[in-house]
Amino acid sequence: MKTVFSLFSLLIILGLSPVTAGSPVDDDQTGIKFFEGTWEEALQRAKKENKLIFLDVYATWCGPCKKLNAQTFPNAEVGKYYNERFINVKVDGEKGEGLTLRQRYNVRGYPTLLFINHKGEVVKSTAGFRDPERFIELGKSVPTP
């Protein structure tokens, strides 16, 4: 009995309810889900699903990029909006395929936020940090395919 009480107390101290401890995370609460494939695969998927690609070109040292990762991308409402409407891709503009994309799309600063069709053409381009509300407004301002 003492062990059960101690476990229950520990869960309360950690801010978890005994009912939800160890439960799987609700997918709607995970924020933006980023595509994990090549750029070519993202273009193919965009064509197949008739969606635009949202491309975040970032740098690991970039303060506004870190702020997007911490405050905006994990937001449930942002995730719901962007996951339904876009193929979401993020690349480090200073290494790997990100170098090529940085050059192709003439990225001059970080974060650069691009909306691109399945042909690889930029539909909308902007840069900088957006809080969740303004980030959703940005997505709504993009013409749909």
C-alpha cells in the first residue's frame, strides 16, 4: 500500500495523472510533422497529394530559427493547420541538401520560409520568426494549388 501511495504521490509531483502516465501522445498535440525524405521525394509527394511544400531553411546558430522550433512548430494549432495543407520540410541551409536548396532558392538569411509547388517553383517567400497565430496567418495567405 505504501508503494502504491508513493508512486501516486510521485506522479502528482511530476504533474502527471495516474490515468495518463505512459499514455501515447495525441497526434494533434505534436505540432508540425516534418517530411523525412529527399527534396525530390517531397516534390513527388506534393504532386501526388496536390499540396504545396512548406520549406523552412534554417541554420543551427540562428536565434529566430531556434525560437520557431521552440515556440511555433510544436504548437498544436500550427501543426493541425500545416499538416493538413502542406508537405512540411526543413533543411539546414549550411550542410547537405540544404546547401543546394539555399542556392536554388537564393536564401539570404535565416530562417527563410518558402512555399513551393510540386514543380519546385516558389509561390510565396518570407523570412523571420512568427508566433503561432501569425504563422497560421502566413499559411492562410498562401494561394492553394
